[in-house]
Amino acid sequence: MSSTELSEDGSGALERALGAEHAAVWVYGLARAFVPESETGSTVEAGASSHREHRDRARTLLRAAGATPPAPRAAYRTPSPVRDRNSALHALLAVERDCSVGWMAVLERSRSTELSELALRGLTGAARRATKWRVELGERPSVPPFPGRE
Amino acid sequence: MDIPRGTLSSSVSLNRRRLLGLSALLPWAPVLLGCSASGAPSPEPLVPLATNAAEDERLARATAAEAEFSEQAELVAQVRAEHAKALRREIERLGGDPGTPTNTSPPSPGSDSTKPGRARLRSALREAQGRAEETVPLVSGHQAGLVGSVSAACASLLEVV
């Protein structure tokens, strides 16, 4: 991977997207216990793995640009306490929306193809999973017209 | 569970506010970003996407007539109509001509006309997602965000159609 030039606001946006990915990794780990494997468990596993990958790529790009990637927090507060399937799904939806917003900001400030590709992948993955969780929760509409700009 | 302060809700809402603050600068952001690359941003890459979105809206409205599939098709129509509107607005803002939205020619490619409505809509959305994705590297700033969001929305629609 080549070193990437990051503008000051591009770097700040990438740091915030990484912060959202850290939170997503944590919340997916928590939600795993409340979403039955037989049901949407595979989506949870795939989502967790995708967030770990985006977190790692964001860290690598920040380091390559000479920035210090922010570390994850010990724990995160979810919209409501996660104690059952429904509250777990709400927490999953919340982190996907935060990741969409985070990657959208990166996309708008990116000056490299590599960073734009990562931002688009992060945005698209988060938007698709948010839709799955909205469907599970029965929320309508299940697809906003402009993910990342909700 | 004992959760320390500095948590998801507080930190994320703070971040969101900061992001929204930055978004307020967007009307002139494309000009600055575009200038560094190749002069003023061109509306041209957006024109086929606007046409494509309007075609998908028409296709989805026609498909919505299929009773079992009407809710999903209606959602596609609404989302793609929003895309067409936003893209046209952006094209006009950049001084381009978005074309006439009244074009009522058959929306789907000829080879697709034998497919059932759902399959046709799915292939239209896949194509729309791909087109928008390919357009992202051709634009920057606000337009890159808009086009990327259109691509992500089409990918999301494929989850429900």
C-alpha cells in the first residue's frame, strides 16, 4: 500500500470514521449475544468482520499519512441499554448510521483513489447493513434516499 | 454493566454535530476541491446518472402495478426519484443542462423486457449502483458524496427488492 496524502480535514474525517468503526466493532461484539445465530447471526458475523477490516484499513492509512490513529474506548454507550434482541438491533442500526456519516465525510474530503474506494466501501456496507436492521425492526422506509446524509 | 463516560451516544452525537458543521461549508467546497484538480467541476459526469435515476423511477412505477411486489417497487420509485431530483439540481447548480425529465421512452433495455418485474428492477439497480460507483473517481467534494450516496442507496435497495 502506498503512502497516502491526507489533507488536514481529510485526516480529521478519517479519524472520526475510524472512531465510528471502533464503536461498531464493540457494539457488534455485544449484539452477538442477543441476536440468535439461526436468524440473523450470519449478518452479525459478516458485519463484525467487515467493520474490523475497515477499522484496520483506516488505521493503516492514517499511519501511512503520518497521523496517530485514535485508540478504541473501553466501552460505548448504546442508544438504549442492550438487553434483548430488539435493543441489540437498535444499537446495530445506530452504529451503521454513524459509520455511514463518517465514511461520507471521508468521501467528500478524499483526494486519493485509494481513500475514496475505502470510503465508498465503508459507506455502502454500512448502508446495506442498516437496511437489513431496519427490515428486522420493521422500520419504514427501510432505505433512505441518501445514506450518510440522513 | 458499568460503562465509563465518554461513550457512544455522547461522542457520536458530538461528532455528528461537527460533521454537520462541516457540511454547512459544502456549497463552496466543490469549487475549492475541483479547482485543485482540473479547474471548475464539470456537471457532465452527473448527467447520465440523473437520466438513469429517472428511468429507474419509471420502471419501478410500472413494476409497482404487480400486486405482490408493489411496496418494494414503490420504495425504489421514491428513492430513485429523489436521486434524479438531487442530481438535476446539482447539474443546474454547476451550470449544466440536466436534460428534459419528461422523456417517456421505454425505460428498460430491450433484452430485459422478457424478465419478470422484480428481476428487471434488480438488474436496473445493480447497473445503477455500478454506474454511480464508476463515477465517484471522476468527481470530488460534494459531488463525490452525492454520487457515492446514490450508489450506496441502490446497493441498499437490492437488500429489499
